[in-house]
Amino acid sequence: MIKTAPVIFLILAMIQLSVPMYIILSKEIILTAGKVFKFETLPVDPYDAFRGRYVSFRIANTIVTPEAGFDNDETVYALITNGTNGFSYFYKVRKDRPSGQDYIRTRIDYAERGYVTIAIPFDKYYIEEDEAAAAQSGSDHSGRGTNERAYVGVRVLGGEAVLEELYIAGLPVMQYLKRTNR
Amino acid sequence: MIGGGIILLLAHNWYMIPRLVRTVISLIPLLASQIFAFNVIIKKRWGFAVKESAALFLQLMILSSISLIAQIYHLPGDLEQLFMIWTFLSIPICYLLKSDLSFTLSLAGAVTWALFDRGNSGTAALYWVFFIALLPYYLAGFMKDRGSNQSLFLTWIIIISFCFSLAFSFIDIRMVDHGFWLIAYSAFFVTLYLLENEIRIDTGNLFKKPFLKAGSLGIGFLSCILFTYSWFWENAGIGKSGGTGKYFPAAAGIDYFIFALLILAPVFLLLKNIKKNPLVNAAHFLMLPLAALGYLYPDNAKYVFQIYSIVLSFSLIFDGVKKNKASLSNWGIFLAAVLIITRFFDEELSFITRGIAFLVLGLVFVGVNFLFYSRKNIRGLK
């Protein structure tokens, strides 16, 4: 006779495993098949007790002038386009899912009369604890008259975005740190 | 401890390893903990400590695996979603491994999720689904042996979790009627106190009588401290909005249902046990109608509760003397002392009045304890 507890546990174990597996698969699909966008970053920093050290940044252009009224925390679709400077930016927010355009599904962080600020689902880059401060410093100096301009490479597919790489002065962050001996 | 160590070692970033290898490594602790837990389930010879360890190890590894995967893909820290998934995956573990620690962690996870959800303007209504899913585990242990250490421990955990859950549950009602939660908390503690008449857990250790102790502490804290200050009642009353957040009618419906249960339960318990300890039961129950009265007429509520605290204290002192229970009388004296001590933060009483009150209370304390001491000696001589 089959005992119930071990069978139930095996089903539970499969469900438990399926959660991280689902995250892995969905993100790998985006990283493989997603379209690449480059977003220029602005500086900041903190410490996340759960996941160690990371580089925190703000995306340069997150304020959009909407065509309709939006509330704080409302789910929206933010449309992406590429600017003349080679960087991507959000140019429009919509309540309904767009077709044939590049977009991410996000929420309104802050709505004000005449403009909205959207929440960015790729504002942290996790990195070796000792390297984080150096990388943060490099990222913080971006856009302040130096050549160390920082940006992130993001893959977008079906409204979902995955951060692929943080670049400082045109190099992936680890290469940049090696080259500058930080 | 081993689980915690693995988490700390892995949480230290590991950037140089290729991404796919990192994803595999992050799943290994979860798989290991699942194999260990499965082994414990199929071989029934393992004892209590091993079962608890296996459950704890598995729960921590679920959390660590999801966190590490989120780190690998640079996902933003969504703690609300993390705790929701973790609680959902954790609840069955307590049933399968019969683990009290797992029950406690799952309930803590549910409370934490609800607090995050509230922080993000959510309804936290899912908390009650988690709670109901966990309840049979507690009730099974309670029915089997309510006096066991495990059952006693879980009773305290349930009571503590309720203290938190009432706080976030009553925000929806508070959006329209500030002050409803103070009636809810009063009803909750009065219910706990009166439950002692129905369910007595007297095991002889420090944590015995959880309903009586939690109920007494809650009633004492609210009636002798919080409710005796005017600032506490300033925003209470019908129609006074308690917040500017979003109002969810469906979630408020759940709150009103729980509120109704909390009001009916002490009334039922009082009527059923009217003959048992009528004086102290009635004195404790009185807090509930007074809280409701204070909610309706908040202007003089603090004076009502100052008088009520004295009535409650003296009813306890008299009942203690009558039943020859020094602990009961001393609890009454302690509540009266708390009332007077907290008056030091109330500018309306003069130092002479406070001094006289302390003197009288000190004399009552000495007198009552002398009485108990004399009775004990007389009984000893006989």
C-alpha cells in the first residue's frame, strides 16, 4: 500500500522546486530571446541584508507625460524607444497592453498632474561585496564631466525586463574594475 | 544552524561563477533539505528534534534558493511576494513533518507578508487564508493534549499572532471609522480572559493559563495605561476618518465579520459562565461596553477608564482575599499602581494627590499580604 505522507511530500517538493525553476526559465528565455535596450543610469547606494551587496542606480528617464489620468501604484505599460544619443527611454504609458511595440509592464510610482514617474523593475545590480563600493563609485561619477558614463543593458520580452549587464565607461562592470585596479 | 550557515556563505556574492552554474548551485541546498526531510518522513524512527531540524532546514532553504535566484537575475527586492510564496510553500511542511517550529515560522511568514502588503496599500486579506490553513494543525494538537508543552507553546503563538493580525485587519474599518480597532482589541482580550472559564490549561509551569494571562495583560495594558490618556481618544468617534489610504469594501467585509465574532464571543462566554467568578468576570467584561461607550463619546472616556481601572483593581483585590489567592490580589494592586505611576505623565494631578494615592496603595499592599500571611500561619498551627 502506498503511504500518503511521502507521496504528498514528493508533490510538495516538486512545487517547491518549481518556483525557483520557473524564475530561472522565464528569465533565461528573456535573456536569450529578448530585445536589448540601453538605459542611462543616475547614481545612489544601500545594503540589502537578504542578498548581500549591490549597486543601486536610478534610470535617467522615468518621468513620462501621460495622455490619460493615472493613480499611484496603478499597473501600466511603459513604451520604450531609442533616442538619438544611443540610449533608450520611456516615452509613453498606457493602461492597455500594446501590440507591435516595445514595452515593459510596471506600475506608477508617483502620479502628479501633467506627468507620472514609473517604477523601474531593474534598479539593482548584485555584485561581489568588496567590488560593490568601487563599482558604485564608478557609477556615481557617470555623467559628471568624466568619460565614465554608466548604463545598463536590459533585455525585454513580452513586457518583462531582465537586467543583463551594468556598463561603466563602455565596459561590463567587472572588466571596468579590473582595468582600473579598483 | 547549518541551514543558516549555508545561507550566509551563499549570500556572500559569487559573481565570478558563470550564471547557469550559479543557478544550479542555488538549487542544491533546497534539494538536499528536501532529501533530508523525505528521509525523515519515510523512516518514522526519527525523534522530535530531527523532525523539527528537517522542517526548519527545508523552510530556510526554500527562502535562500528563491533569494539567490532573484540575486542572480538582479531582480528588484520584492519582499512581499517573497514572503507570500514562502508562506504558501511552508504551510504543508508543518503537517507533513509534524513540526511546531514550522507552524510558528509559517504563521510568522503570514504576519510578515500581511505587514508588507499593508505597507504597499494592500488588503492583507490572504492572511486569513493562511491562518485558516494553519488552524487545523494547532487544533489537532490542542484536542489531543491541551496541557502539553507543544500545545501550550502554540497557544501562545496563536495569541501573539492575533495581537498583530488585529492591527492590520482593522485598517479598512479605520479608514471610515477611526477607533473601531480599540473596541476590537478590548473584545479580543476580554474573550481571552473569559475563555479561561471554558478552557483551563493549568500545567504548573510558567506559561500555564495562557488565555487568562494574555487576557489579563491586554486588559490591564489598555484600561490602566492607554485608555486613560486624552490624546488616545482625540481621533476616536463615528465618522472621524482614520487614514487617507485606499478603502477596500471587500476586505472591510472580512473585518466587520471578525469584529462581529469578537463582540459576540465575550457576551456568550459571560452568559454561559455567569455563575463562575461573577465579580471578576463581570469586572473584566465591563471593559468592552466601556470601550464602545468611549468610542461613541470620546470626550470623557479617559476619566471613565481611570475609574474603571480602580474598580477592576479592587474587584481583583477583593476576589483574591475571598479566595485566599495572594497572586490575584497582588495583580489588582499592581494594576492600581500602574494607573497611578502613569498619572505622573498626566499633568492634571498634583504631587500631593499622587503621594497620597501611593501611600494608600502601599498600605493596601502591606495589609492584604499581611492578611494572607496570617491566614497561612493560622492554617499551619491548626
